[in-house]
Amino acid sequence: MMKLAICSQGEGLEADVDLRFGRCSYFVIVDTLTKEVIGSLANSGQDMSGGAGPQAAQLLSNSDVEAIALGNVGPKAATALEASRIKVYTGVEGTVGQTLQKFLDGKLPSLPGKI
């Protein structure tokens, strides 16, 4: 099992994905083994004037997330995700459910990192 977070505009598998990382509305957390939603985390840092990406990385780290599927990630957020040992996958599109299926099919590219 892997806990995968997907940046989204709402809760659940039917929600549209959000291409932004630090400014997305929610992180939908799924169990990649059962394909079930574990929960949806509201992104408490989305309205911050600065540091939203690192704040979001900390939120995911505190929730024991092992990987994130996102559209765009800034350099500070990427550093924070790497420090938290969270693997980063790009190429989200459509709904959370569609992005989950792309992940399971091995069609989401991962960002190179030291993890």
C-alpha cells in the first residue's frame, strides 16, 4: 500500500484535479492498493502570502503521505517534498479518479530527485 495525495479542487475521486500544489484546495489521499479514498485534506495554507508550498509539504508529511501527484511545483516546495521523502509525480489531468488510474497504469512521470 502507498498513500498517494492528488491535488484537487474538491473532495473525492470525482473532484477535478488542481494543477497547483501549494495553492490547491484539497489533497485527496488514496490507498493505491485498494484504490479507495482514505480522506481529503483541506489545504490550510492555500491563502498564505508566501510559503504555501512548504506548508503543504509539511501537511502531507504529517499525514504520512508517500507520494504526490500534481501539476506544478515550485523550487521551495520541491525541496520541502524531497526533505519529507515524498515522491513527486506530474501529469495530473481530469478528475482525481482519472489521475489515480494513470498513476496505477504507470503513466505519470516522476520528478527526478534524491529520494
